[in-house]
Amino acid sequence: MKRLHLTTLVFFSSLSVMAQKVINAKVINKNNAPIPFATVKITSTGDSNTSIVRLTDNNGIFKVQLTNDINQSITISEISHETLTQKFNNSINTTSDTLTFVLNKTSKQLAGVTILGKKKLITQKIDRLVMNISGNPLTAGKSSLDVFSMAPGVFVSNGNISINGNVGTRIMVNNKILQLTGDDLTNYLNNLRAEDIESIEVIAHPPAEYESNGTGGMLNIIMKKQNNSGMNGSLNAGYTQGRYAGTNESIRINFKDKKVSVFANYSFNKLKSYEDSEVNRDYANHPYEFSESAKRVINENGNRVNTGIVYDLSDQQYIAVDYTGVFSKNTSLYTSDAYLDYSGDSGNVFNTGTFPTHSKTNYNNIGINYHASLDQQGSSLQVLADYTKNSLTKNSAANSSLYNSAATLLSDTAFRNTTPSIASIYTTDVRYTRSLKNNNSISVGAKAVSTSIDNSARFESFDDGQWMREEIQDYSYNYKEKIIAGYLNFSGSILKTEVKLGVRGEYTDVTGDLKSANPVLTETDYFNLFPSLFAKKKINAKGDNYVSLYYGRRLLRPSYSRLNPYESYINNYSVGRGNPYLTPSFSNTYEAGITLKNKYTFKATYQLDKDLVSQFIKVNDDDPLLWIYTFENYGKNRNIGLSANIPVAIAKWWNSNTNLEFRLQKLITADLEISENVVFIQTNHDFKVSPKTSINLNGYYMSNLISGNLLITDLYTVNVGAQRNFFEDKLLLRATVSDPFYSYKINGSTVYKDYSSKIVQRRQSRTFNLSLTYNFDVGKSFKLKKLQKSSKEEEGRL
């Protein structure tokens, strides 16, 4: 097998040599000293639009492939030297000798350079939108979950994330999907601070190289990479003050010596927040009304560790091992006062109680990453292997007392449960990309995943002064899943149209074994194809106006936590439950757009989801006072939308970016149909006060949000932040005020059969955040490699 792989690589490499000539060249000055990082541009004669651009390395060396049948010219430039332009043709010998280019020192001397440029806040690519986080003062003291709300088209509510109104959004870190959902994902993202993030990629429609799972697209968090030194890093300290205070601290260190690079990052946060809510339920066919006033206080304590080592086998290949650990202990104390009113009847009752929850999460991931660059044009081979283990132990309890209208105690209730869960995931991923002529490329890949999750639950009630086991409610649930997948991608140009075509095939085998008072064994397997098409056609000579098309088919597998048949107490009248009978949902999306001046983008989208999985609020048929928060495949969800992204430079010191969206959303289930017009407005403004000081203003408004049978209306908020650099930009001070007008309030309503409810909820949205970051570096410049993971899709489902 090894011999076969080697033969295959040699065959592909030989094809490249036959098709093109390879130039080995060196750029030096008159003293024979190499000139590093000079810009090399090779242009085909008669076609200035066809060019190749390279940078020389530390030794002034570069390599490039040329086609055999075209005369070309080379231009070499460097800021302290005169520009050299030279013509050469296909008679030059490019295989035996190293060409040498000599640049003369420029006679013009620069006294100093002041760089006033700044990365664009938003960059649009063919298959994704990139939002730069580094340098944005609004991110001060925030977690990655908080920062998501700033990204165009992204909405975050109660830990649920959607893109353009589509649920099922997956989260990646450096192209690695987090195998986490629910509380585990929220804990992870709260521990991942904005100070460590470089940018966020909004991938509304993932191409074929990504797993097909996730109808709501993907958010890819790109972590900061240190570019300086033998040793470099940063220290960060943050403080948050709302009704309650919180802190976050982190340290990042990178070290390189010759072929070995070592990195280590550690962060810690201690946060406290709250939720205040009012609930009113309407029972149309019952002689009572229900109302509840509740408060929840949440304490979050988390540690995140990321460390690894990279070894350069050669200039073209490296191997790396890295480890990520997240350890959190969270508590939530829910206090509830519930009233049951019988109109004109003395049977009214009042229930007061406390419902504490304690959870402990240990997340561990270790990965191996091998990467080989096969030529100068971008051909590469990558092999990834990961092992992920996540253990979650959750304890919830209920302590309540029931009184009549005369405040006489009628009864006490106390019960508790423990629901541990241990997940083990093995993944292997192989990817090969072959660069072709004219910037075209083909990529193929294969992936194998093996997942095993053990869930269990133990229930107890308090009776006669002691805790008694409720074995009839106990259960164990063992879930096993195997996925084998492969993909084929083509990127390049067809008929003067930039395209990205791909297809992914996935075979899935699932077994769920529920052992309880009512045991169930589910076994299923299925195979599906998931095509995707991106097309981009220029419509003017300059190329800054173009139209785009997209089609893709995807699925949404239920998260592992939702398949767990857990039961957790929210209060005496509300319970949360998992659902082991969930099946994947499928989505087809069509999109057409036009972009003007490489800035203004307008799109029309149609998306149809079948058997979409979402939280549903149901009423117990035997006891209408008990409401059940669970997950179901609830039917069809249709979205027809128009959107616009409009960046405007209002003045030299004032840049803005506004995202507008209008959707017709329709939800159809067996018992319910909801149709709503959704308006979403998101705007961001950067003000450059001075070269070292900037201010940022961000706000959004959403008219409606549909999640299952929950409809939320009129969500809006504003955030303002400022930052300033000190000590030659080594020290960065950021300050932010989030939701200063305390406008973020959830107004929601639910409908289920003959029952309905209304909820009003406020959270700790109004906060003052302060962040101080110090960057240090010692030694020579180097660039830390960005490591990828084979387990990136599966981690989003834990």
C-alpha cells in the first residue's frame, strides 16, 4: 500500500513537470546578499491580466512553474531596491541552473513610514464572508459567542445560533468542527475569548469538502497567529460589570528553534449572569390560568488549554501534534413563584421553589496533523487523525412548597437526578489537492468517523426524611454511529466563469440502545449524495461587478445531546427532555446574487427544509399543567429571502457596513402552521479618531424569530466600544458598553393545540467590559502554522 501511494504521488508530480517548466531563481543585491520578501510578478506577453505573483523566502529564493508555449516577462520589486523588469522565453533552461536576478539599491531613502491602513471589517469570498475581529474595539472582554452576533446575518439567542434565519449552524475553530452542542458548546464558546480571535468566517453554504451535516451553515473561528520571534506571545486581562461582575484572563506563548515550533495557550474565566422571566399560560378549555415569575442566577467557571508541537520535516512538509482541553464547572439556581388561579374559586394555589443545577464538563482532544506541499502552485496532501473524549455530569434538583389561597402549606416536594454522559470519537481524514493550469484545481478526500456515547440517569425522591431511589425512571442509553464519506471538488474557471463544483457521498450506520422501563433498540443506515455549486461571472471589463449562483443539498443530524433521553427539571410545571427517535433533516438551497464594485452585494434565496429538528414546547396530555421542552422532527420549514450587504466609506475616518434582510418564513407541522415576514437589520460603524485610537458602534434589529413553535418579536440592541494602543502598539486597551439602553428583551409566544403562552425575559445584556492586552516578542520572525482537525464536524454534535 505504501508503494502504491508513493507511485501515485510520483505519477502526479511527473505530469506537472511534463506540462510546465520550473524556474529556480534567487534575488540578490550587488554584494551577493539575498533579498528576502521581494515581490516577483510574472506576466504573459500580450495579456497583462494573466500573471503569477510570488514572494522570495528568507534566502531570496523563489520557484515558479511556467507554461511551455507562452513568452513571459518578470518584474521584481522591493521597497529599498530599484524595480527590475526582464523578458525571457521558452528557450531558457529551467531545469539545471538557478537563475540569478540582481537588484540595485534605490537612491531614494525613506525617513520613516506610518502605516494608516487597516484590515477591512468584512471581506466577501466566493463561498464565505470573513469578518475581522482583531483590532475591533467592540470585542473587548467578550466571548466568541458574544462576538458571533456582530457577524452579518448571524443571530444568537439563548445559546442557539443561526445564519440568515436557518438553524443548525455548526461551529469550527481553525477549520475544526467542535463536537459540542447545547450547554457543552455554550461553555466552550464562553471560554474562548475574543482577544484570541483573528477573524470569523461566515459560511452560509459550505462546499463539498465540509461534512454535509448542518443546514444552518458554519461559523469558522480563526485564531490569532503570532508572526514574530523565537519566542512571542501575549497576556490579557478582562473585567465585565453588569448586575454581576466577571473576569477573564489568558496567556499565549509561541516558541521556535530551527525546525521545531512549540505553542501553549491558557485562558480562565469566572462569569456571573442572570435571567429574569415572566410566563403566562392560556388554557382555553380549563377553568384556571397559570402565571409564573422566575429568576435564574448563573455562575460559570472555565479553563481552556491548547498546546502542541510542530516539526518541519522539510521546507515542504511538517507533522504536528496538538492537545485541547476545556474544563468547566457551572451552576444555575432557578427560583420560581407560580400561581394557579381558578376564576371565582377559592381553590387557587401558589407554588414556590428552587431548582438548582450543577454541571461539570471535561473536554479533551488530541490530534495528529501531517501536511505536504507538493509544488509551488498549491498542490498538497494532508492527513489528519483525532481522538476526542468529552464527559459531562449534570445534577439537577427540585425543592418546592405548595400553598393554598390562605397561605397554608399543602405539601412539600423534593427530587433530584444525575445524568452522566461520556462520548468517545475517532476520526481520520485524508485530503489531496492538485493544482492545474490557469489557477484551476481538483481536490479529493475521504473521511471515517466512529462515535460511541454512553448516557445514563439516576432518579431519587425525598420521602420520610430520606432519599429514595426511583428505579422505574432510571435508564441507560448507548449510542453508536459510523460514517464513511468521500468528496470530489473542482475549483477554477469554465467559460470565463469562476466556479466551485463539488459532490460529497456519505454512508451512515446508527445504533441506539435504550435500556429502561420501556426499552427500545433502533438500528438504521443510509447513504446520500450532497452536490454543491458556486458560480461567479464578471459582467464588466474591470471585473468588479459580477453575478453569483449557488445550489446545495445538506442534512442536519440530531446532536448527540438531543438524542439522549434525559429529563431535567426546570420547575414543577416545566421539564426538559431529550428524544432518541430523532432522524436527520434535509435541506435544499438555491441562491442568486449580484455584487457591484466588489462591495455591494444583493441576494435572493429559497430554502426548503424537511423534517427539521428544533425545540418544541408541548403540553402533557394527562396533566396540562406540565409543559415539556423537547426536540422533534416537526415538518417543513420554507424560507424565501432577499438580502443586501452595503459597506460605505462615509468619510476618511468613518466606515460603515450594513446588512439588510427580508424573509418570508413558513413553518408547517401536523398541528401548526406559522407564517411570518421577518426583517433583519444589522449595522456596524468604525470611527478612526487617531492612528492609535478608534471607536466602534454596532446595532441590530430583528422583527421576528421562529424557533419550533416559539415566536419571538422585536429584538434590538446597540453596542459601543473604543480602543487605544500604547507603547509602540505592544499594549492594547479596549472598553465596551453593551446594550447601554437595556433594550434587549425577549417577547415570545407559543402555540400548541388549544394551549398558548407568552413569555417576557431579560438577561444580563447591559454590561461594561474592559480588556488589557500586552504583546511581547524576542528573536527572529516566524509564522506559526495553523493546524486543522479531522474531527471538526463531529465536535459540533456533542
